[in-house]
Amino acid sequence: MGIPVRNVTTRGLQRVREALDILRAVAPVHHAHFFQEIREVVYDPYACDGGVACTAGRYGRKAVLARDPETEDVGELAISLSHEARHHSTDAYGQHWIIPHTCADCSDPGERALDAIYQEDERLRDALRAFLAPVPTGNEGPSFVEGLLKVAGVGLLAFAGVALVGAIADALGGSRAA
């Protein structure tokens, strides 16, 4: 994966990898930005003051997950990882910049909707929803065989029974009574 993931189970590590794979498929720019800005991912249920995730460590380049990656929805996990990476930026000269939220009270949905980082979360959430949604095939009803079995089930069972009796009689060397 390239960056250390600490304090998670094997299943949690697998879920973090799945989230990053989904991010790579849906939003490759977010995926690249994550690997450019984040140096480590850690699970700590007591961190983040009740939030979903936060950053910590030197220059805040450690993404801390407050929800267990083993049980967290993979799409939401991808959004959380991307969100924490968007708090950081490196300019053309290698200077690191921390990008704070612009909302005065981010718990207020009205102010939160105006924040650029949260707006990008919603765009990413919509893209993930479209990516992870089941593709309709037009054949959501019963298959032809299932429909046939429902309509002619009794006749097919009778036919199968006669064929089975004939096969048993042939195997035993007996004759069929027709």
C-alpha cells in the first residue's frame, strides 16, 4: 500500500485498502492527493473529539480514524481518508500548507454546506454512490427458467419422476411398464 496503517486488524487493513482502491477507481486525483499528503493511517477510537476522522502527528500528516475500519462502510471510509488529505497541500516549492475548514460552526448543516472541503465530500459521496450502485440489467424479475418452473412446475416434476423411475428400472435390468 505504501504507507503504514497501525492499530487495525487484518480485516481493518483490508477495508482501508478497499477504500483506497475504490478512491483510485472513482476519483484518481483524490487517491493521488492522499498518497502525496498522508504519511500514516491510525485507528484510535478515543481521538478526534467525537468526529469520524482527524489528522495528527508532525504537520498533521497522520490520518486518524475514530471509527473502526473493520465495521465502517467502505465508501464512507474512502471519503474520510480523502477528507483528511484535503486538509493538506504542498505547493510547487515543497512548502506544506494546512487547509482548515472555512465554517465557523461545522456542526451547523447550513454553514457546513458552504465549506469547500465538505462540498468536495458531497461530490465524492455522489460519485461513490453512482459507482457502488448495482447496475440494472433489465432482468430484475425471475429468469426464464424460474418462470417456467413456477408455471409448469408440476408437469416438470411429473416428467422428472417418470424419467427417474425409467432410469432406475434400466439400471436394475427390469423392464418399463408403459
